[in-house]
Amino acid sequence: MAVHQFPQADDVYPAGLLRRLGAMIYDGLLIIALAMVISGIGVLLNHGEAVQHPAFSAVIWMSISLFFAFFWRKNGQTLGMQAWRLRVQTDQAQPINFRQTVLRLVGGLAAWACLGLGFFWLLWDPEKRAWPDLLSGTRIMVIPAQKHKKQTN
């Protein structure tokens, strides 16, 4: 079975902290919007009252996890990562699998739970890997900018 490899596998390099933070802020805004839409639907279904059931919180967390899982598995990039030209991949420049996706999510939660220390870890790692990268065996790489070709007619 042929293994899919990302294009431009040779032209990538590990992402630094500022670029990653830029993508996190961008994705954070999208996640806030997603949570607001889900919360609005919950309030509508609850006759205008706030939904305080723990299962509803679980729905919001599951939706956020699915946001990341969908984009990471689809093309290795969330919308924020696309804007900052970042891609999550294996060491062999391949898309991450389901297990790696779950481990990245767990690693990301652990990194945030320690007040972001897990992301600042890449400042000391010689290969610029944060806790989610180390836990899942993946990397966040910067991909080259697309060169736009002028069309002449």
C-alpha cells in the first residue's frame, strides 16, 4: 500500500514559538465562535435558559476536539495553521494518524494546563518540539509560500 507524503517535504523547517502562537490565536478566535454557536443552539433548545448540564460542556469540548482532528487529518492544517503556513506531520512528512491526533490533543491540554510551559518547551528542544509534538511523534513545520504564476493570455 502506497503511503501518502505531503508535497514540498524537503522545503520545510520546524516552526518557532511566535509563528505557532499566531496560529493558536487565529484558531482560538475560530474556537470561540464555534463555542458561541453551539451555546446559542443550546440556549434555543433550552427555551432561552442557560444550559448548565455537564453533558453540554462535554459537547462543546468534543466539538473543539473534532475541529482540530478534522483539519489535522484532512490536510495537516487548521485554518490558523494555513494562515501562518504551518503543517502538522510525521517525521516522514506524512499525515498524522488517528492515534497521533488523540495524543496531540492530550499533549495540547497538558501543555495549556501547565500555563503554556508545554509550548515554551520548544525554546529548549534542539528540534523545536513542544509537548504535543513529543507525545505524538509529530512535528509542526513551516511550509514554503506558494508562488503565484501570472497568467498571460
